[in-house]
Amino acid sequence: MEQNGRKNKMAQEKIAEKIFDSVVKSYDAFLSSVTFGLINKWQETLVQNTPVGKISVDLGTGTGEVIKKIKKSNPETFTIGVDVSQNMLLKAKEKLKNTNTAFVKASAYTMPFKNNSVNSILMSLVFRHLDAEKAIPEFSRVLKKGGYVSILDISKPHKIIFNSIFFFANKIFRPLGQKIFTKEEYDYFMESVLNSRKPQELEELFKKYSFKKEYITTRFGGMVVIAVFKKEN
């Protein structure tokens, strides 16, 4: 069973790598379009409510937008962009040249950092793609005591609202999405939306691994959640 789980995680990461390697040129424009230009404000809220500390990891960094916002308010922080997509990392490196930033191609489940070595881990539209029961112990391993995990992701509002928005994304917005992604790739994103968690579910999940909620809010009619959790031991 454990071996099957490892194979499934690796398969999912290979799909993600393929998708994001192929859409790097259009990704920022697409993300801005589907969020009606609000993604930057949401990421700013994520960073503003995270005590990033001396060493901060942007997990699933994509084109490096979260790191840009970290550097704006915390220029002395050493930032590390981690992603499974080499092309995304190259784009982020181009954006963030001449900054105190490193870039690493790595899995969320086996990050190449020592135990208790990182002050914060931030994720923008990443967490719902992960196997939380495997990823959170790894976050705990690399974080220092009192370190932070911060999440910006899709959430689930009231069922009627969620179903309406899901219908819009799956039916109305799909033609635009499939101009950028293949049908299989767009289906991958839609499935990840179904795997999203409500704020209370996130809080209960992280509490199980000895993380305390420090901040949580929703945006976009409850469709987006921004949450910050602190490692207690």
C-alpha cells in the first residue's frame, strides 16, 4: 500500500511537471484572468500575515510572484523557490535575478533541507494538489519550532455558491482554459478544485500535526482561503 502511495504521488508530480513546463509563458496572464486580477492582492495578504523570518520557502513557486512580494516587504529574508517544474523555476530565476534567492527543483514530500532549518513555508494555489497527510509531516520536519506554514488556495463556500462557481469554471471558462491547457490538463485542475478544503477543515487538519491557527480569512465569496499556521513543537 505504501509503495502504491509513493507511485501515485510521483505520477501526480509528473503530471504537474508536464503541465507547468508547458504553460510557463502564459501562466501569469491566465491566473490573472481567472482571478479577475485579484491574485496579487491575495498573495500580498498571504505575505503580510506571515512572519517569514530569516529563511523562507515558497513551495510551488511557479514564476516567483510570492517571492517578489516577500522581497518587497522583507528584503533581508533569504528566499528559496521550490517547484517540480524546471521551466517555472527558470522563469522565476529570470524575474528575481540579483536577489538573495535560491531555486530548487524538488518534491514537497522530500524537500532538500535539514531538520528545523526553515522559518516559513508559503504556498499559493498549491496545497490542494498535495497529499496533505504526507506533506504536512515534511513541513514539520524542516520548520523550526515556531515556524509558519501559510496557504493561499481554493476553498469551498456554501454548497450552492461552490456548485455555481464550479459550473462556471468547468463549463463556461473551459474553452479559454483549453486554449492554454489540454483537456486532460484542465481536468487535472478541475479535480484539484474538488479536493479543496474549507477553513475549518484546514484548521482541524493542521491541528492534528501540532500546528496552531494564527490567521485565517476567506475571499471571493468564500471560494478562496488564506490561512497561516504556527508549528508548536
